[in-house]
Amino acid sequence: MADLSLLQEDLQEDADGSLDFVSQDEMLTPLGRLDKYAASENVFNRQMVARSLLDTLREVCDDERDCIAVLERISRLADDSEPTVRAELMEQVPHIALFCQENRPSIPYAFSKYLLPIVVRYLADQNNQVRKTSQAALLALLEQELIERFDVETKVCPVLIELTAPDSNDDVKTEAVAIMCKMAPMVGKDITERLILPRFCEMCCDCRMFHVRKVCAANFGDICSVVGQQATEEMLLPRFFQLCSDNVWGVRKACAECFMAVSCATCQEIRRTKLSALFINLISDPSRWVRQAAFQSLGPFISTFANPSSSGQYFKEESKSSENTSVEDKNRIRDQEVPEDVQIRPEDVPSDPSISNSSVKLENTMEDHTETTRKPPGEISVPMDSSLLCTLSSDSHQEAASNENDKKPGNYKSTLRPEVGTSSQDSALLDQELYNSFHFWRTPLPEIDLDIELEQGSGNKLNPERPEETPEVIIPGSSNITMATRKELEEMIENLEPHIDDPDVRAQVDVLSAALRASSLDAREEASDTEKKSDVQDELCVSEQPNCKINHDASVPLISDAIENMDSTLRYIHNDSDLSTSSSFSPDEERRPKVQDVVPQALLDQYLSMTDPSRAQTVDTEIAKHCAYSLPGVALTLGRQNWHCLRETYETLASDMQWKVRRTLAFSIHELAVILGDQLTAIDLVPIFNGFLKDLDEVRIGVLKHLHDFLKLLHIDKRREYLYQLQEFLVTDNSRNWRFRAELAEQLILLLELYSARDVYDYLRPIALNLCADKVSSVRWISYKLVSEMVKKLHMATPPTFGVDLIHELVENFGRCPKWSGRQAFVFVCQTVIEDDCLPMEQFAVHLMPHLLTLANDRVPNVRVLLAKTLRQTLLEKDYFLTSASCHQEAVEQTIMALQMDHDSDVKYFASIHPASTKISEDAMSTASSTY
């Protein structure tokens, strides 16, 4: 016992000592306490000082001198040797800066003079934690606009530029580059162009550290979006090309990931001619990780080719607005430009204006309308084959175009000497020959460079002695299919042989070999058909005319020789097989190859190949999911006239074995329906939509979340077919998946406007009543809203008998339900009907209120509590019961008086007072049963 008493005495002494210590601190001024603990040798005490700086400032904010004294002590504390103290101080700087900004009259320039130098100095701190904290603080300050523009230019940017100098520490340099990139959107275009952009371009070429180049590549898109198109094209694009060919795969991968942002900052021409070729290189990169990132960015990159002026959507074909008739405008312009002596028969023009393969085109028609209207009458366009464009022009036009085409890579030329003149008979024969079935269905001829031996052996009458009169025959990239020369194909195969172990390279070699064989076969076929082809060429060419020139479509640029050859080879073989395998489509669809003129065909071909099973093995197992994710954007870019290019891919994705792929499509099918319009939706999307309805719950939820968005796009007859299937949404793979039923209730509320009163009563009413009795309260709350909206719609219908029948069913099934939860649900429905004014109060008083008031004698307190809330907080707030002295008002008042004398205290409480809250969810939380 003696030891215990001694212990108690020691504890008492310690308590007294601590009290003395606290009392001493209380006697000190805020500055005194700050000085006391700032000079402590205990690191924890100094950390506490840094943490309490803001509170100290608030205590002394009335005295300007004390505020300045605190800020001066912050400067001294910033020199602390302990990194944890410096890091703690830096965490408080944004809060202190905000305080200084709010109290600027008392302490002007406090942040700029005392705090900003600390932040900037810590960017080069030796401790990693301190640097990271200062970087976060700097970005937070910039985001909140607490740093003056002058300070950014004179204090922040110079330090960052110094930290990125060649002799700077490697880690510090990398972090400084990252900070420069992140702060660029915050400081704006002017500062970025003057101070950040030059150093950023230097860092992109840092030969010693790939980490720096990787950071630059990762943030390249952000810099491009800040500086704008001109600076991007003049200064940044050359650096971007270097980064895309970097010897470190991580840098190239970062470039692929930001490709879309870079593309958005360039003009359409550069996007087509340069960036497309660059992206093709990334897709065929030796590194699997680079290819994976490139394929993920392929869809977003294609979407940057969309034309904003023609992106307006109309759904129904007959409601097409004038701004969306660009195809019709093109045809009208063509008709205006064709001379009177050249007539186009109606049967020669395709019914679908989007089919450009057999349409008549004039050179540069849509490029510049003002120039085309001033063309000389000697320049006319004659349709050749189903896709060739033959322009007959004067010598001066021919030489200028020839010189311009000579500068473009991939322009393969063959010489044809015209021999016969033009006559009326020739014109008639020309029309017959151009549109016969042989020329329409035959395999496109390969485009090759004809050497002297081949010219002599083939029997073509060519004249190589006069190159200035040599006509150029160039196949339009958007509508006809070309082949590489046999010599170039052999060279490409030979170059790829060392890398044959790579599956992608092996696939390319197989394609090129097939193309080489096809080219040889066509050469032999060409020799056997020499006579027939000579006759056609005689009719096509005029004896006195200058050159006959067939130009590439201006909207599909040439990327590079190798890419063009590869692309044309793939398209040649692919379209050959399409004619024999696409038996599921109509004959008109079989004639349409997957060729368009919106985006470079090589990009689209790569996108379509993302559904190839071999891609999942060689690139990414989830590549099909990425394809499905970006498909609506690609479809919007191509337009509904080019949907035939994507139809097969969409059907392949819709039947993919991975449910994640189908789920992605299910979530976006309503957006695709808006893009395609009502006709294509009914033909191509409705069958896939029906398949999704019977899929896994993970897929069905995507359809269900946008059920209203999709059904409203369908014709009324087609829409009614889904009334029979709505009941199936009540059945799920997992009965505990209550969110599925909650989403169904949400969608049914939206679907009420799409169907007639009879359809709502016959098909939607049973589902709504079923959901009102759900086991989960969250589902029931939404269902009460659904039923109340249903009562409103049916009551407003003519005649209102459906509404009366629904009310009687609510009374029977819920108002007189043997279970208390059903009777409580009836009160909830009545409360919702009153709050949302779903029924006129006169009708409510007649049909629902008598049954509602009978629940005042319910044996379950929860029902009576909710009834008291409904009467007090909802019903008596209506003007009908406030102004009119009727028998209904008297009945309500008597019921409330009875509830005020209830033996349950909660019922008395809610019947006597007027709580502020009237939210149904809160009422349900206080009175409903558990969730399950």
C-alpha cells in the first residue's frame, strides 16, 4: 500500500508539472510560442510549429507588424535542416497564401516576398519528399491563381529554365520538365510560347536522358493545345517526329498515347499527309507496347478527321436539314460543271449518293468551287470505268498539274498514246463500254511502272520518246485500288525477311507475297486481253487532245511509297475476297468495297483489323474492347454514307466472346443509332440490340441504361414490339442485383411518354406494381415515383378510365395489403402523388384520401408515423385544404387530432409539429425496413 501511495504522489507531481507547462504556454503571446517551439531541438516540436502557422497568422491578423513577423519566422523555418520540417512547411504554404490573399490590405505583397521564394527554392531541394511537396504546392498555387503573372515570368519560369539546363541534376531536370508541362495550361499561351516552349523543344532532343524525352512526349499534347496550331506546326511537329522514332520504346509509346491531342492542334492537310504516315509507323512498331498504345489511340485519332461543318446530325431521312445535304450539294455542283455536250444518263448515276466508286467526279470539284466555275470549256471530265477520273485539259493546265504531281511520292505513271479522234459514234460507244458489266465487276488492274521490254511485250502502243506528252494515269485513292510494282514488292519482302519471326512481319510478308502473285497473274491476263483493252483505250482518248490525266483524290493523301504500296496491296486482296464472301448482304452492298474518302484508307484498314483474332495475340488481349469503345466516334467521322465500311466490324464485335466487348457496344448503341439514322438503325442495329437484351446482365445493363434513348429513335410500330420484352428485365442472373431493377424503374418513367395510355396500362402497369413490392427499399422509392407518373398520364388520357382502374388496383393491392410494408407503400405513393401534383386535389380527395385516412387506425406504428408526416407536411400544404372549408378538410383535421393522441410517441411528434424536411428518401430511411 505504501508503494501505491508513493506512485499516486508521483503521478500528482507530474500532473502539476504539466499544468504548469500549459499555463506557461498560455501566458505567452502567439509570437512567443512560435519562437519557443521553432528554436526547440525536438524535431516534432518544429513540425508542430509549421503545422500551426496558419492558426498563428489568424490570431495576429489584426496587427500588420505581427503578420510580417510571422512571415519572417516562416522564412527562417524554411532553412531547417530536417527534411520533414521543410516538407510540413511546404504543405501549409498554399493555405497560408490563400489567407494572405484574403487579407491583402493588411499584408500586401506578403506571398510574393516571403512565400514564393521558398516554394521556388524547394524545387531544387536535395530531398525528394520536399521537392515533390513543393511541386504540388506550386501547381496548387497556379491553379488557384494566387501567383501574379509578373511573378510567374520573373521568379518561377527562370528557375525552371535553370533547373532544366544541361548540367542540372538528372532527377531535378526530369521533374522540372514535368512541372513546366503541367503549368503551361495554367499560365496561358503567351508565357508558354515565350518562356517555356523554347526550352521544351530543347528537352525533346535531350540525347543523354531518355527520361526527359519520355516526359516531353507524355505531355506533348498539352503543350500543343496551349500554343495553338501555328506554333505546333512550325516548332513542335519536327520534335514530335523525332520522338516518334526514338530508340527507346517508352518514348514512342508516350507519343502514341498523346497522338490525338497533337492531331487536334494541326490542320487537316498535315493531319492527312504527315501524321497519318507517322501513326502507321507506330502501329507497325517492333515493340508490342508501342503497338498496343497506338491501337488504343487509333480510334480517337481517326475521330480528329471529322468535319465540324458537316457533323450536324439528323435522324429521320425525311427531316434532313439543308446544312446536312453536302452529298446532294456535291452532285448539284457536278451537274452545273458538266458542259452541255456531255450528258450523264440517270441510269449511270448510283441511287445512293455516298457510293463514289461509280459517280462522275470533276477534278478539284469540292476543293474550290469558285475556281471550278471558271474552268475553260476545253477541260471536261469523262467517266472511265467505275472509279477512274479522266480530265481533258489544255496544255498549260496539263504541264502545271504534271509538275505538281511529280513532287508527290507514289505517283506511278504509264504512257498511253492516243490514236483516234473523237466523234459522236465514239461518244456513244464510250458510254456503252464504260458501264458494261465486264468493267464493273472485273478485278481492278494493278498500277505498274512500264519499262521498255514490258511495253513491247504487252502490245500497248506507247511512245516513250516524248515524255512531255506522256499522260499520267493515277488511280484515285478513295475509289480505286492500286498495286505496287513487282520490283518494289520483291524489295519489300527481301527487307522484311530478317524479321520473319515477328508475327506481324510474317503477316506482312504473306500479304506482299500474295500481292506479287496477283500482280503476275494480272500481267498475264493483261497480255491475253490486249485487243479488247486497246479498243477501249482508243475510245477513251482523243487524237488531238493533250494529256489524259487521272489524279489522286485530293482528300486522300499519299503517305509514303511503302505505306501506299502496303495499303493498296491489302485493299486489293481484301476486296477480292469480299466479293465472294459477303453473301449476307444485298448485291448493291457487295459492290461497295470498304473504301471511303474521309480518312486515309490505311488508317481505316488498320482500325478494321483490330477485330482480327491474331491481333489479340500479337498486340493486346483487349484490343477488341478498344475498337468497340471508339467505334461511335469513327462512325461519326465517316458519316452514315460510309457505314458499309464499319458494318461487318460492328457485327463481329457484337458477337465477340468477351462480354466486356459486348458490354461496351451495349452502352453506346443508342449513340450509334443517332449517327446512322432511322433506316440503318432498323436494318443493322435493331437485330444486335435484340441480341443484347438476351445477353448477360453485365451486357443487358448497358442496353437498359439507355433503353429510352434507343426506343425513341425507332418507328412507333417497331417500338411497340419491345413492350412484350420489358417484363424480361425483372429476371436477372443474380436476384440480389437490385440496381438492375432500380434502373428499370428509372427507364420506365421515361418510357411513359413513348407509349399510349392503353399500352401503359396493359404492359407497364404490371411491372410498376411488381417493383413497388420489391424487397429492396431503394427500388421501391423509385417505383413510387413511377406509379405516381403513371397515375398522372392515365388520368390525363381520354377517357380517364385507365387512371381510375389503376387507383382502384393500388387501393386493393397496397392500401388493403395484409403486410404492413404494402400499406406503407400505399402511403408513399399517395405522398408522391400529392407532391408532384399528379392528380387534382378534388380527384385525390375522392379516389385516394378516404383510403389513406383509414390507415390512422393501422396496428403498425411505422404506417401511422408516415401517415402523420404525409398529412402534416404534404397534404395540408396544398391550397385546396388551406382555403376551402370542405368535408374533406374536416376529415383530415379529425385524423390529425386522432394521431396527436396516439399512444406511440413518434406518431404524436410528427402529427403535432411541422418538421422542415419533406423528402421521401428521408422519410423512408426513418420508417422503412432494412434494405433486404
